[in-house]
Amino acid sequence: MKFLAILPATLIASAPALAGPFVNVEANSSFSGSDYSGTSTDFHVGVDGSAGVASWSMQAGPTVVSPDGGAAETILTGKVGGSVAASENLSVYGEISAAFDSVNSYGTKAGVKYSF
């Protein structure tokens, strides 16, 4: 857990300048086959930046969780991510996300991207 608290500070300290603040409104809907289960809509503010071959981003704010046929609720969510260019055509990226509710949940994403 300490890692999650230290990571944003490390990313900010390693970047010489911020590229700037941003607002990100994003809706994610879920389906199983043709059965709709709900939508979560993020209303995040964040900052991103870069230094050399690395770039980073962090954002947080309220998320409205609207299950199909249920009452909507608002929870706090956020994510921190980064990317490093391994070569001219290859980058490696990762993201850690969290949702704070009666039971907190966390997620990770990692991958590589090759551009032709």
C-alpha cells in the first residue's frame, strides 16, 4: 500500500515539467452477450507529463456507478499510469487504478505497444 502512495510523488519528482492539467469524462458500459449490466461514468481531473523517453499521467475524481435496474451511486476513483519508449517503435506501459467504496477495489493494466 505504501507503494501506491509513493508512486505518484516519484513520477512527479522525476518529470522536469508538467505537460498540463486535464479533465477526463469517460463512460464505460458492460455487457454479457446482449445483456446490459450497467455504466460507470468518470468525472476526473488530472495531470500528465513526460521526461525523456518516459511519460506519465494521474487522475482522480467522482465516478457515477449506474447498474442496470439499480440505484446509481457516486464513489471516488483514480488511476496512475506511465509509458516508456523501449525503442522507436516499441513502448511499454502500465496503469494502477483504485475505486474507494465500502469495499475498496484495485486494478492493474500492463502491456507493450508496437507501432508500424
